[in-house]
Amino acid sequence: SVLPAEVCQLALLKKLYVNNNKLVTLPSELHKLSLTLTLLAAGDNPFENGLMQLYLAGLPVLMEYLKKARKKKEMQDRIAAKRAAKAAGKEL
């Protein structure tokens, strides 16, 4: 399962309880709540790729990781879009 990214639009959210929801990842957009979110209870979820270790390291560490992951994905998306545009230009 995946936590819906729409949760990240709740700008005043202070506490988020998602324990035992079979979540394997968290949306990178969650970092947008780093100024308001004071508690993330997400235990008993089968998180992927070391996400559980980041969660256990604390909310600030997790939020920083998610922020960096978001920036990395945005950069990869921009590169892919430029390559696609370039390839489309060559095909014409």
C-alpha cells in the first residue's frame, strides 16, 4: 500500500497515525509538512529499502531524506523530458 500524496496537502497536519497499514513507502511530498508535522506514527509497516531505519532515526531525518528524494525525482523527470523532446525533434 501507499499513503496517498493528497495527505501532503494538509498543511496544518500535526499528527499522522498510519501504523499497521501495509505501507511500503511514503510519498516524497510528505516533506512539505516538516514545519507542522510533529508526530508520524508509522510502525508495523513493511517499508522498503531502509525506510524503516530512517523512520526510526527520527522525523527530522526522515523528512530530510524525503526532501532529497523529491528533488532527485524532479531532476530525473526534467532530464527524461529533455531527452524525450530532443528525440521527438530528431524524428521530425
